[in-house]
Amino acid sequence: MATVLGCAPEPTASTEPVVRGGLGISGGHTWLQLDAAELDRQMGIVAQTGATWVRIDIDWSVIEPVRGEQDWSATDRAVRAARAHNLSVLAILTYAPAWAGPHGGDGGSKTAPQPVLFGRFVGDAVDHYRDQIAHWEVWNEPNVTAFFAPKPDVATYAHLLRQAALAVRARQPHGQIIVGGLAPAADDGRDIAPATFVEALYAIGAAPDFDAVAVHPYSYPELPESQSWYNAFGNLMRIRRIMDANHDTTMQLWPTEFGAPTGSGARAVSEDVQAQIIDQGLGMVAAIHDIGPVFVYSLVDAGADPHDLEDNFGLLRRDYSEKPAVTVVRNHAEVLRAGR
């Protein structure tokens, strides 16, 4: 039996329901590094924007770095803070400790783990959060080498998805299993394009193992309506057509990361253009049928280097002052919450 540190968040009055539609914030790994007071502050800000969701890493490599010794305290803090502000949680079941690598002991956190071991962890996560979380995203960006080493492989991912589905359905019949958010990518021999990835999942018979598909439709530095070849916003409609063609016309499509970096780095945009991108993108998302919650990435700038894209995706600057995009999010929140 695993040694378990950290208690589960206090249960809500009833099991977290399956929710359709809405707007959320994807906070990234930073939320696992904050103390309770700072998490409460940030989740309060999320709720004040009108968002009703947050996307939180349930990072196996953080929870169980040593086999059999689990520490849920970091994720407990984040989930507890979210639920205290009545925010629904999309949990990313993601990454893996080295010991769970394909040959045991030789994997990095982004290496595809052994499927049976992953399924065991998913079962532990559902048991731990069954009253707080009902939506489970299986991995993050499994179609790119940067997040699915040594190389993306649809069949390997499908094995992880199957084990996750078995674990969730056995413990939480109403739980929703979501294909991990697919990153902008091309079929270049190293990465797999999102539409190609989804087509392959259907082709190998994985459809019974998921209830929704997630995608990351970044367009920056272009607006979502741009026809530029590197604008990935079009992946939403490409995947929607694939789902419809496979008779999943009412299955939801979830944009689980969307936004743009400000600053002075390559492909960064001004704060005003960031707001335009989010405004136009949220408007276009609302017109797609059976769309799930859409998550803006992210809440607060992660760092202070204006040249580093990853430091500057926030709706808020490091000092918590608002960028213009915050007003955009507030304006769209009610429409998306109503699922219109």
C-alpha cells in the first residue's frame, strides 16, 4: 500500500457534476508551487473574471516520485482553493516519475509511462478526488515530442487512454475522460498534427475510451481568423469535422489552452493584440457546435523576462495589474457559461 501524505480537500455537498460549457483559466504548473494564501488569491481573481473553471495538473511525477510514496499536498492545495471559490476543476492526469518509464527507472517526466502503472495512478487520483473532480484530461500535448517522449505514438497513447478509461469508469461512472489537449504541430516525422492524431485514434478503435477531445488552438502572433499556415486555430474545425464524420456529433470539443504571449520575444504580441486574439478566438469558439469549456492560458505572467514567451502569457502582469485581455474575458464569460 502506498504511503499517502496530504489529505483530500473537504468534500463538497454533493459529487461534482458533469458540466457543459463555460470559460476557464489554465494556470499551468505554477499552481502546484504556490502556498494556500496565494492560491486563494489567484482563484478569487479567476472567479471575479466570471470564469467557472480551472485546469490543474495532477502531476504523477510530483505526487509519487518514489514508488509507493504518494504526497498529494501540492495538488490538494490547488484543488481546495478552486473549490472554495466554486470553480469546477479539469484535472490533467499527466507526466510520470522516472520509475514508471517503459523500461523501469529510465524515464523523464514527459516520457510515456507503462500503461498499467499509469492506470493505477489514475485510479488513485479518482479515489482521492472523486467528490471534487469529474473531468479528467489524459496527458498534456501527447502529439508532440516535447511532451510525449521519446516520440509521439498514437497506439502508445491509446494504451494510456484505455487504462485511464478503465480506472475512471470503474470508480466514477459519470466521470468524463478527455483526450489530452493537442498542441499545434505538423506531420514532420517528429510530431503529429492534431487532426492526424484524432483520425488515428478513431481508426484504431479508441473512441469508446474518451468522452471529449481537447485541443490547443493557438494562433499567435496572428489573429484566429488569419489564413497564415502556422495559425493553429483551424485545428478546432478540422477536428470537429473528424468527430462528426465518426458519428460523434454531440461529443464535446474542448479548447483547453488558448492565448498569446506579450513581451518582446519572437512571435510575442502587444498587450492590445493579445486582447484582440482572445476576443476574436472566444467569439469564434462560441459558434462551434457542442463546444466544451474554453480555457485561456494563463492567469499571471510566470516570470519577468520580456524575451521569454513562457513568462508572458498572463492576463495579469507580475504585479497583478490587469492587461486589456482581462476585460475581454469578463465580456465573454457569461455567453460561454450559458453554452450559447
